[in-house]
Amino acid sequence: MPKENLLFQLDNKEFQYHKLNFSLRYFNPRFHTTKLIKNANKNSKNSQKNKKKLKNVTLDSLFEELTSLKREILSKKLYRLCLKFDSKIDNMNNDKVNDEDKVVLKQLVLNRFLKSLKKKFKKYTAEHGQDLTEMDENAIANPFKNYEDWITEQDMIHELEKNLKVKKLDDVSKVSKEHNKLISKLYQDKSLKLVMSEFEDGMDVFLNINRGSKKVERTDSSEKKNQEEDNGELDEYKESDPNNDYDHYDDMIGHSDDDEEEDYTTNRSNLPELEHGFIDTYDAESEEELEREIQNEKPEKKKKNRRGQRERRLIWEKKYGRSANHVQKKIQEETANKLERQKAYEERVFKRLEREQEYKDKQRAKMEKAKEYASKEFHPSWEAKRIQEEKAKNVKFQGKKVVF
């Protein structure tokens, strides 16, 4: 049986809820497929499928399904994380670590997990706690701005206590220095570090937060790794190359007597410190630098060119996502323009209705005037003249048609 993708189900159900609630402006899809469904045309297959699904669905039932799904995903994530730490603590074979110490360690782990969960949900409120009702009273409120609608702090504590099989540590005085040392060693374990990073990434996808900042962190970490690999390759080359000897630098480099006694074979890349240095007589810049050193002058600092506005905005978007200032200003401008267009449209509709009403009133007045005219009694001569005129209008042509 293939694994159920609960996060994709959650994304799809959130889209359906926003669709029913007419609050799609708050929806930010996690996956590319839900983005395609959201931006689909009215006559496309995706939109028709969604319409069929939403026929017999109510907002209350859909909200209940969402809360149960969110709790299930969070409980599974916490279960996997706690299982790794629990087994690691239980397998600690040390004379100093007894059962009571293991219980305290688990309690400390529980407290740390709770702290990290609070940080994640705080970030969630910062990114998704925005509401357009602050600018417009008639706007629809954000249905998912409060995470406490589906989980509370007590629920998180209960879930962690159930998985780690210990109670939350309220009295911190029980924790000693040895316990702190043990917990620091525990968190330095490579396998647990990997588990924690996977848990944090999974929580970011689950809560739909830190979307831009993760890319920046990954690029920075990849650059650091590349630098470390390059340095490692250079060191290996220096150690492996037998012809790579620094003896020919002895004539140029001045060093102290203490440095001569040290053995430089262990680290060939670290040269002894320079006392006087090597001066190239053909280089003008080196002479200027030497004069500055003699006069204790600091070199002139080069002015750094400031980044362009577009580049700075891209960096802010990666760091802060939707909560960046320029993104918020853009959203406010769009909402203000939308409200202005709506107001202008309502005014046009109102004027059109007024014109239609005026036309109807005029037609009604004409009809009433004609009725009054028909019901009046006129002089016999006027009546005869009117009848004669009507007959003259309705007389058929009796002549002959001549064709030339």
C-alpha cells in the first residue's frame, strides 16, 4: 500500500475551506499541484472536480476534518521525534547515569521540545495572523489565524508526556550541572541533530512558514561546505605531494630562534610568522604599504556599493516572506484599490438604477395623460374633426402605380 500524503490532503482541504468561505486571498498553497488547482479556469477539469466535491460539504464538517488531520500530522511528527530521543537516552550505558537521571534527561528534552514548538507557533501567528478586517469592516476574517482553535499548549504537553512517558519538569532546581553536561552531549549527537533538522523542516512545511529563509540558509551552508571541501583537497595535496617543500623560502623569510626549534612537518601549510617580510622592489603598492606600516597609517577604507532596491527586496522576501514591509505595503495598496473599484462600481450601478426609474416614471406619466385625454368629453365639432383625421390616416391607396 502506498503511503498517504497527509500534508497534500491538508493543503487540498484548506483550499476547499477557503473556496467555500470566499477567503482565498488568505490561502498560500504548500505544493505546486494545489497552486495549479487554485489558479485553474472555471471550465477546467480540476475546478469541475472541486465543485462536485464541495456540493454536499459544509464549513463546520470541513473544519472538523481539518482539525483532526492537523492533530494527526503533529502527533505523528512528535511520536517519531520522541521515539528517537527516548531510545537514545535508554541506551546510554554509563555508570554515572542511573534511572533517575534518565527521567530528568527526558524531562529536559520535553521542556526543550515544548519551547521549540512555541517558537514555531509564534512564527505562525506572525506570518498568518493577519486579517483584512482591520482595514475593511466588510472584509471576510481569516479563518485560520488562531492556531489555538485546533491545539492548545496543554494538548502539546499531553502529547509529549505520552510519547516520552514522563511528566513536565516545572521545578528546575532539580537539574544539576551533570545533567546539563549530559543533555549537551545528547544534543551533539549527529543522528539526533539530523532528526531535529528533519523535524524542524517538516514543521515549517506543515505550518507553511519560513518559506523564503530556508533557501538562503541552504545556499549559505552549501557555500561553506564547498569551501571546506576545497580546503581539504588543498591539505591532502600538500601532504601527498613529496616535491611540495618549503625549503626554498628560507632565504626570503626571516624567523625567530624559537620558531626554528618547532617542528613544521606536522602542519606543512602553516608557515612561520614573518618578522620583516619579503619586499618586491618592482611593486609600487608594496612600498606604499611598507611606508604606511612605518608611519602606522591605516589604509583607506573602500566604500562599499549599496545593493539595489530590487536586490534588497528579494533578500527581505527570502528572510521574512509575506511579513516583509514592501510586501505588506503592496497588499495594502491592492486592497485599497480593490475597495475603490468596488465603490466606483456600486456608484455606477446606483446611477443606472436611478436612470431606469426616471424612464419608467416618464412612461407611466405619458400613459396616465393618454388615459385622461381619452376619458375627457370634447365638443362635438372637435370630436368629429378627430375622427376625420384618424380616418384620413388609415385610408388605403386607391390610385394606379405608374412605371416609367
